[in-house]
Amino acid sequence: MDWIRTARAFAPAIFAILAMVIGVGLVTNIGKVEILAGIVPIARWILIAPLLYSLFHIGWVMHRFRQAERGVGPLCRTCHGPLGRERLGRYGAYRKCLACWNNTSNRYYR
């Protein structure tokens, strides 16, 4: 797989980390306002959630990529990347590829 497909798979984690960095900047500035200074300790703990999500997501994507390299689990018929969870659509069950974001019908991975 090329680097752009890998970047697409890790995109949610990257956006979560960016949201956390922006949130830290906002919380730092909110702490300077006397009226809002009381919520800063709570907001700092809330900012841990995007970090935990991104770490979990990175670990899950790495696991799925390792499985795809070994040929284990459902694979995309276009790029042979790992498929995500099964979803129900208008025409039946399908999975979205983590690498190229194409939809794959359940008849190709069952």
C-alpha cells in the first residue's frame, strides 16, 4: 500500500490529535479569564479523550494492516487493504476499506 492510503487510514487519529492540540490552546487561554478559570481543571481532563481515542485507533489500524499483510481477515478486492466493520446499506451488508475507502459487498469477503 502506498503512503496516501496509509494516511487515509490514520486520518481520524490525526484529526483527534489536532483537535486535542487546539483544545489545549483554548483551555490555556480560557484560564486567563477570571470567570472561566474554574472550568480549566475539568477541561484538561476532558482533553485526554481525543488522545486516548487516537492511541486506540492507531493500534487498531496497525493491527488490521498486519492482518492484511498476512492475508487474514476480510480484504478489499480493489487494493487488498483491510476492511472495516460490516454496515447495512440499501443493497445489503458491505464493508468500507480502511485504505482506499471503497465499499465492498459482503459477497466478496464471505
